[in-house]
Amino acid sequence: MTAKQTEPVTIVSLRELNLGTPEPQPRESKTFTVEEAVETIGFGRFHIALFLIMGSTGVAEAMEIMLIAVVSPAIRCEWQLENWQVALVTTMVFFGYMVFSVLFGLLADRYGRWKILFISFLWGAYFSLLTSFSPSYIWFVFLRTMVGCGVSGHSQGLIIKTEFLPTKYRGYMLPLSQVFWLAGSLLIIGLASVVVPTIGWRWLIRIASIPGIILIMAFKFIPESARFNVSTGNTQAALATLERIAKMNRSVMPEGKLVEPILEKRGRFADLLDAKYLRTTLQIWVIWLGISFAYYGVILASAELLERDLVCGSRSESEVAVTVGVLEESQSPCYCHMFAPSDYRTMIISTIGEIALNPLNILGINFLGRRLSLSITMGCTALFFLLLNICTSSAGLIGFLFMLRALVAANFNTIYIYTAEVYPTAMRALGMGTSGSLCRIGAMVAPFISQVLMSASFLGALCLFASVCVVCAISAFTLPIETKGRALQLELGLNEYY
């Protein structure tokens, strides 16, 4: 009887002993996230290739946007256009950009960044080529509007770069993308100086569509964002992409299994206006709108100052003489004056300004932070807009335009980085898309200020530009979140206010 009583006790104690040994095993199974994988793999050859290919989207975009500024004198003369008709071309381009920027942002968060980028380049290149065959002003406006729709998807290239770059490299590599925009701007101005006077503006448009076509073929070397893949539950594709990057960089993957939560709610407009993001979103929209208004205002004002020879806020005698001649011949209120070689040189010099402050901009972004850096450059932009009214020589005017282009480019650099960093993966493309869409309102208004109001009241136009920049500077300084050194967020939770 005694043996029967003690036997069950022995069995229980042995089971307890056996059950106790496997407990540490689940703790030993390691997992990692995409963020940890990106940081572990580090920066290498893949990121250089990514930077060159995705950065080159800026070349194509700059050529398409700057195209209007360099062909406006030619189309003005060919179709006998008035000021508002020339301004309407730019406005409609940005109207197409505004509408499709939101649409492409929604689709990119749901179906992938790479797909939308590819479609946008096909779209843009196709309609850009068609523009060169425009039989009339109306067709020209419509086809350039379609080009604007396509160009709006190019921002997905920046998002792909952002989502693949390690945290400490984003503040250095993303501002360097400005080099590609500068290259595109200089390329289209240089081509215009040679092509427009010889074989005409239509051939300039055909040549300008070539970089976009070449880039379409280069996209096959760039994978879909791993962050997007894991957010949709496609962990295998994300893992394959990360392993490919590690192999190219001659690095190693983290140990364990890739684990990320699947985000059911992706690309929802309501999330941008969630209580946690509402203030940030509204202030970002104000800043984007103002930066775009100032940026394209400077570009178009530069062309207008050269085309109309506006010095010290008044037209020169040469302009009045030419205008009278045109009125006597055609009884048309339009102004027809083609760019001279010196005008193209001035545009090139002022455009080079876009890279002038890049080193200081990079230092400011990484040491002062995104918010403070942006507020300083916006404040300086307002100051130089006002200085543009000072009666000065041609060299002084070029110097002011040079600094303005440098400052407005720095503003764009910073807000692009900030917007891509502040929103989580679930709505990053939508956040960028809506911001890009809202900013086109500023771009749509800018032509009427630079090309219409500036002719009536030079000082009034400059004061308006400066006032908007001051509002943006205040808004940037009071942004609730600083993203410097912060890892990219996956979900909608937000506890990084500081």
C-alpha cells in the first residue's frame, strides 16, 4: 500500500522536471523587423544603385517642369498669346499634378510603390511626346496637363529610397537628390538654347522625353519596397529583397525570422486627419503649399524678368518699343520676345544656385533638425524676395535670383525628407501624395503672380511671396514632431512628440 501511495508522487515530480526544461527554448527563437534588417545590412552598393536610378527620376521631372519656362516665349509668339494664357499652361500642368498626386498616393499604399512609379513614367513619357505634335494652343494645354498627371507619381521614387535607407544616412543621401533635379534643369535650359533657335520648340519637347523612356527600362533593377511588402503580409517577398540587398552590400542579415504585423488599414485619408496626426498634417500642407508657391514663383519670375527686362520694378524702353511694334503690326495685346543667348546664360547661373546651399542644408538637417533648418531657410527666402525689389545692376539681379533658387531648393529638400519620415508605412505614400497635391495649389497660383501681377505691381507680387514664406517659417518652427534620428514608423501609433 505504501508503494502505491508514493509512486504517483514520483511520476508527477518527474513530469514537472521534464516540463521545466523546454521553457527557455521559445525565448531562444529570434525574430527581427524590416527596420532592424535595414539597419543591420547598412549602406552599400545597392543603395548607390538605388540612389542613381531613383535619383534620376528628378532629371526627368525637372526637364518636364522647367520645359514650360523655356518654351513660353516661343508658344507666346507662335499662337499670339496673352499673359494669362501663358500662365494658364503652367497652372493646368499643376492641376493635373494635384489631382493625380492623391490618386497615385492612395494606389501606392495599396498596390505598391514600384508599380505606381512605373505607370507614372509610362504615362508622362507618352503624353510628353504627344505634346510636340500639338496643332493648337488648346491641345498644348490639354496634353501638358496629362504630363502633369504622370509626373505626380515620380515622388514614389523618393519613398522607395527613404524606405530602404538606414536612419543615419537619410539626412545625407536624400538632400543629394537635388543634384539630379539641378542636372535636369540645366540640361533643359542648355538644350533650349541650342534647339529652340534652330529646329524649334517641338523638337525640344521630343528630346526632353528621352530620359523618362530610358529610366523606364532601368526600373527592373529596383525591387518593391520591403516595408510595403511586409505591411501587406507578403513576408517572403520582403525577405527575398532584404537578402538580395545584403548580398549586394556584402553584408549579413539579422538572425532569426522576419516578423511584422499585417496592416489591414492602409492608405486611408481619414488616418491623415486622425487626432494624433491632425496638427502635423495641416501644418505640413501649409508648408508644402507655400514652398511650391515660392519655388515656382522664383522660376517663372526669373523667366519673366529676362523676357520683359524688368529692372528696378519697371519695363525698359526696349520692351516698350517692341511691344508697340507688335501692336502696330497685329493689333494684338500679346508680348513677343524670344530669349537671347545671354538670357539662357542668366537662367543657367541662377539655376546652379539650387545646389549652392546643399552642403549647409545637409548640415542643418542633420545637426539643427528638420524643423529648425526649414524655418531658417524659409525666413531667408522671404528676405531675399524683398531684396529683389532693390534697384540694382544685372549682376546684382542675378545674385539675388541665385540665392533665391538656392533657398527655395533647400526648402523643398527639407520638407520632402520630413514628410517621408513623419508618416508611418501604412500611409506614407498617401501622406506624400496629398502633400504634393496640396502644394500644387501654390504652383497653380504662382504663374498668375509671376506672369500677371508682377507686370502690374512688382512690389506687390514680391510682398505676397515674402508673406507666404514667413507663414511657412512659423509653421515649420512649430511642427509638433522632430524626425531627426527617428526610425521609420510602421503603424499609426505615435509617441514621438518632442
